[in-house]
Amino acid sequence: MYFLFFFSILFAQELFIKTLPNGTVVFTDRPQGEDFVPFHVDGAPPPKSNLRLKNYPLINTWDDYFYQASMTHSVPFALLKAICAAESAMNPSIVSKAGAIGLMQLMPGTAKFLKVDPWDPQQNVEGGATYIRKQIDRFGTYELALAAYNAGPANVKKYKGIPPFEETQTYVKRVMEYYDFFLKNPQVKK
């Protein structure tokens, strides 16, 4: 029953989040009080519109995984963290409408190809780091690599750049804004 309730709220038009004093995280589409903050299924609010990433209760939980994957794959720590913030809002249990799983939103086929368990947060970050590194090597810039991460490498190749999909263009902009935010805010980066 809770599972169905959560997903009915998750796909509501607007979702709000509140962390109770005991650490419990409450999601609702009907906030009561000013201590609820907007939460977006496709990631946290854009940085230039009152960014609240530093207040998200899981913000530092996965830093060790980002750091290790960053060192292993030569991908900036802040970029991995930005991808995770945009993809899942740091939620390891989230599943997208398309079936992408976990922190870095790996599709089951991609996770299988990368030989990682997408439900394991550490392996999910490792898989996401491996995949984004391949896209950086293939396309040469973070923006094109992010477009490939979101829309697929075939679309980046087909359109010879960021595809003309609103979702992908918004995604690339959002991740780059988060990346800039994490680089400039030492209180939320390792």
C-alpha cells in the first residue's frame, strides 16, 4: 500500500519534501506549513532558482562513492555529484518512468553491459562514472557527454551535437549548473 501511495505522489504535478526532527523524510503534493520545500522528480530545483541542494537530507551520503569513482575514472567529483543530483536527487531507490534505476539512473541493459548491480548505490555510481567517462572520451566535451548520457550517443552523433530535445537541452544545462554549484560551494563538496 505504501509503495502505491509513494508512486502516486511521486508522479504528482508538484511534489514537496520535509525532513522531520527524527530524520524521517516526508513527501507530499499538499504541503502544510512553510517548512516544506519544492522537490522535483527529475532532480532538485535548478540552481539559479533558489537552489536547496545543500539542504537535501542525503547530500553527503554518497560522497565517498563519487570520490572513489572520480579517482578511478578521471571524472570530476563535482560532475558525478551533479549528474546524480539531476538524475535522482540523490535517491538510490528511485526508478524513472523509462525504467532507469538508482542514483545515476542506469537503464537495466546499460547496468548489465557495465556488469554492475543498479540497485547497489556504490555499483550504480561506478557504472554511471564508467559510462560518462566513455561519453567524454567519445564526444570530447562535458556538454556532449551529458547529452549522450541523457538521450543516447546515437542521437548526439545523429544531430552532430546536443539533440534538439527540450528534455536533453534542459538536462545538460541543469547538470552544468549543478557542476558549477558544487565546484563553488566547498560546504557540499569533498
